[in-house]
Amino acid sequence: MTTASINDNVVEIRKLNQYLGAFVASLGGFALGISLGWNSKASVVLRNYFDATVTEIGLIGGILNGGICIGAISMMFIAGRVPRTKIMFWTMPVLLLTWILMISHRGQKVVLFLIGRFICGICGGVFCVLTPIYVAEIASKETRGRLLAFFQLLINCGVMYAFYVAHAITEVETVWRYSAICGLACLSIAPVKLLPESPLYYLSRNDEINAEKSLRWYRGDTYDVQHEISETKRLILATSSKKFSLKLVRNRRVLRSIATCFGVILAQHLCGVNMMIFYALILFDTSGSGELTGSEQTLVVGAVQILVSLLAAFLVDVLGRRILLTLSSLLMGLFLILLGWFFSLRDADPENDDIYFWMSPTWITLIFASFNLGLGPISWSLLGDTLPEQLKTPVVSVAVAFGWLISLMATLTFDEMIISLGGTKVMWLSAAICWLTGLFCAIVAKDNTGKSLIEIQENFRIESNRELART
């Protein structure tokens, strides 16, 4: 074997550390997914066994979103001062204590669930901001697009975990045991403690020794770290250049990147997928799930989400983000139209529910599949590397908070919309949003696949960048 081939093998093996680091950093998504999926079973149990009102069930589902907003906004003030891996790690004991609080009173007091869900949301908001930023900083340009898709993959795994536990536990055993098993899974966040901080973070603290160690761990001992160290220093110099910060918002390229992030995040939360996850069991029980029970259909949806998000992680470097975002949005719109059509058939003649029993579970499953083909995973990718470094943390924090605030409003008004407009019109309204998103992504979204962070920064043509190019 030649020296060149040995070096190639070393580099390929060391890419595993990037995959490992991105996977571990994304485990917070697993905890968030559990919190999202938990509501599907818990809302049914609380309604049927503990006489929780419709308002209380809506608050238990929606307050998670409010917590995510608070957690995301808090990162604007904390992320630059405390190591990211340390922040992510310390969410674990907070989550464990929160789940203990939720199961500590077997009388199932609604107020404990409200407090617990809110704190779970805060921790979820932390990961929604820090994970894309951290993964973008540790990944090489060849792997970054794929690794940024891990966060949605882990969210889907968490949702599937919650769905499976809900399927395995009977209602008679009450929601406290279900919550206990969900809470224990938060221990999976512990390996974050073992990850090195990103090279960019170390260099921002003038710690070049640890920055080199981090790079060698993620790139390999034979990798020429000095070149990337030099590029990262230039990136930090651009970030710390406050002289031109007021001019950033007038830069058309910067405005385009901000508009892309907010537009895609808005669509991610208005397309209806999060509401379907919150109330998946109720949705399948009321809309029909064919020959499967509602609980069994949630498992089908959970499995499809995982498989399609894995597919998206590999396709993103082949087809590019713009194509996947556009295709995902258009397909979602199509299947939402078909779901609304089924609702109209059923409203016209209830017997159609038996004739077309296969339609509802099929269209809903395909909606989830389409979402995870692009709009789900790539939204997090855009947050990781679409923005200039000067604005990344504050814009990502605000974008995440904005998206989940919209989701909260949609969740709280969903029942009223169904009553006033009917299921058919609500589905068609969501379809229109998805198709507008597809058009928006086709025109506005920019693909940074295969570019380094410094190349992305220089593409904004900020004055400080041009000065840096001469250094």
C-alpha cells in the first residue's frame, strides 16, 4: 500500500470523528423529539382519565413551544460567553429533574405538566440554536451539509421513541410511567461532555493550542491544521469587526440570507407537521387509520420520518439544498390537497370513510415523508452556515424563537380554525403555504454546499471581508 493511500485512509477514518461529534451534539434533538412526541399519548390519557379540559390539553401541548422561544432567545446572551458543549451538557440534569417533577405526583396535576413542559422547551430551544452552529464549526466543507441534517434525524428518533413507548404502555398504567421512561432517555445527552469545543470557539478565546487539538481530533493527525487555523482567525477577525456592523443590514446578500432563514423556518412551522406530531394519536383516531390502529399508524409515521431524513442526509450533497427544499415543499402541498379532498369526500358522505379508508393514513404519512425530505432537516442546515458570522448567533436565536412562536399560535388556534373553516380548508390553506414556500426557495434560497465557512463569509462582500482578504 502506498503512502498516499495510507494517508487517504487516515483522512477517511478521521471523518468518523466528525460524524460522531455531529451525532452526539445532535442528541439534544432526541430529547426535543421525545418532548414533541410525548404529547400525542399524554393528551389522550389526560383527557380520558383525568378530566383535563380542552384548554388545559392545548396549553400542555403549546407551552413547550413557549419554552423553546425563551431558550432560543437566551442563547443570544449566553452562547458567546460559555462553551457550547458545556451549555448542552448541563441541559441533561435540568431535563432529568424536570421529568422527575412531572412524575412526582401521581395525581397527575396539570400544573406540574405545564411547568415541566415549559422547562423542557427551554432546553430544546438551547439545542435548536447551539447544535447547528456547533456542527457547522466542526465539520469540513465536504461533510457539513450531511452532518447538519443529523439534528432533524435525531428529533425524528426522539418522536419515534415516544410513539413506541406510548404504543407499548397501556392507558391503565397512566401517564406517569410513560413520562418516566421518556425522561430516562435524556441521559443520552451525557456524551456531549466528551466532545472538544469547536476550533472557532477556542480561537475566539485566543487559545490556539486547544484549537489545534480540536482540529486534529476532527480532521486527523496528518491534516495540515495551520491552513484552517489561519482561515478561522480571519473569520474571527471579521466577526469581531464592529466598525461595519451597522452596514450589514443594508447588504443585499446579508438580507437575502436572513430572509431565507426566516422564510424557511416560518414554513417549517406553518405547514402543520408539528401540530400533527403533537396530536398524532387523536388525529389518526378521528381521521381514520385504515386497518391499523391509531397507535400503530404513529409507529409507521415515526419509521418513515427516520428513513426519509436519512435519505435526505445523503441526497443533500448530491442534489443540493435548493432542489430538496423546493421539491419537499411542492410534494407537501400536493399531499395536503389530497388530504383535504378526502375530508371533503367524508363530509359529503360518511360512507366514503369506509370506501376510501386508505386515503387518510396514506396522505398523512406522505406529508411527513415530504417534510423530512427537505423542509425539516435542511432548515437546520440553513441556520448553521447561511448567515455571516457577525450575525449568526443573534439571527439564529431570533429565527428559532420566531418559528416556535408561530407554531405556538398555530397550535392554540388550530381547533378554532377547524371549527370555523373545516378540515378541508385548513389543509388547503397549509398546502398554499407549502407551494408558496417552494416558489420562495426556488428563487431566494442559496446553496452553500461544498463551501468553507470563510468562503461563505467572503461571498457576502462585507467591507471588513475585503480588508481581511488583503491581510
